[in-house]
Amino acid sequence: MSCIVKPVPDAAADLPNQLFIDPDGCIDCGACEPECPWEAIFEDEHVPPELLDDIALNARVVKQRALFAVPDEDAAGSRPTPEQVSENRRRWGVVI
């Protein structure tokens, strides 16, 4: 999924350590939703209030594309631990 990107190391120190959706690369296919280990991808009308600020962060990908790259899925630490996912769910109030 080339619409999922991460900041290039040391290129964007003010960006959080997270993955982003390139709005220009997204074709609204929904394939990323079940693949997201953080369960943090939502359709626009279902974005939890806690994540609304991330919409603007994702838009920044378009304006500063050179600061982002498609992550290497085989890289160490590229997937969160089960504990991190549980904490993320707790923080957002997601019950599965």
C-alpha cells in the first residue's frame, strides 16, 4: 500500500512517530483499514474526536511529500506489539 507513508528520518522532527495516509495516493479502497495494526484508520465521517488533528497531519503529506517515504514492512519495529495495540484501543475507547 503505497498510500501509507512515514516521515523520513531526521527530515521532519516536528512530526509524530507514526504512519500517515497520503490523501493523493488513497483510492478509498478500504484495504488499509483491516491491515492497520493500530486500528487507527477510519472513514472521514467516523474519525474519533481524539484523532481529528491527524486529518491535518495527513494533508501535510501532500504539501511536503519529500519528507515522507513508504515504510519497509520488513524493518524491525515496523509493527506495534500486542501491548501497544491494546493501549491504543484503550486510549480511543475501542472495544473489540
